[in-house]
Amino acid sequence: MHNISQHITEILKLIGENPNREGLQRTPERVTKAYAHLFQGYNLDPQKLITTFEGENYDEMIITRNIEFYSMCEHHMLPFFGTVTIGYIPNDKIIGISKMPRLVEVFSRRLQNQERMTDQIADAMIKYLNPKGVGVVATAKHLCMMSRGIEKQGASVMTSALRGIFKTKQDTRSEFLSLAYQK
């Protein structure tokens, strides 16, 4: 990431700024540090973050709601942010409750589009937990829609990914979606 600073200096020049003026002298270094944090998901292995426990025959839906996330749009490199709700029905194992928010971090801290991020979270839950079913709903505001282009401040985007019985059983799907969208 050390080369990023040099490129940020060049970008500042290209947009007509003076990278040597007081307020911008350390900007390339700050952007480099910010990018290291914003894109840390590339260095995280979801499998190493997952902790599972015996489910003790628990066979009802488990939902974690309102997991905040921040990501960067791959099309404009502008932020999008919001919340994710993850629900699953265990097969024989349950996941540590802090691990669902950690999965969100793995996939949101990359250049992303919301649809892919939603799918990646659901697919990771299936791969590492093997539940009977998984549902993921993400709701986000996109600065690329808010600050440029159509400039609609109140618009939000909702995406969902359903796997297993969350997709195949209508009553399970309905229960999850009603709980996920509930205020």
C-alpha cells in the first residue's frame, strides 16, 4: 500500500490541487492509512473467523439484526453503508454470536457491490456452518447515488440472499423476511 501515497499525490495534482499546501501535505499518507482500514477485508479469511459450537438440538431460527457496515462501491470508489440482517436455522452447529458481524466485515471491507456482498455473506454461512438455511438482507445508502448522478438523498437499496430452506420453504422465507424488515 505504500505506493498509494505517491498515486494520491499525483491525483491531487491532476485535479488542480497543490499537494504541498498545508492542508494537503499529509493527505496521501492519511488516504493510505484509510485505505488499509477500508480494504482490510482482502486480508481476512472468513474460515479463521468462524467459531462453531454444538447446537444442542436447537432447530429454530437465529437472527442477528442491524449489523452496521461500511463499504466502497467498486464502480465509483465512493462509500456505501447500512445494515445487514443474517438469519439461519442450525443443522447441528451454531455460530458464535460475534461471528456474523465479523463475516459482514470480511466482505464489506473490500471494493464491492451490494448484491455480491449479500451473496458472499450467505454463501460463507452455508460453507462454514452448513445450516438448514440462511437468509441475508442488506439495506444501504450509496454516496454514488447521493452525491453525484441522480443525487437522491433519501434513496436506499435493499438486497437479499436466501439459501436452503429459506429459499425453498415459503413459510420459513416469510418468517425470516418479516423479522428482517421489521422496525
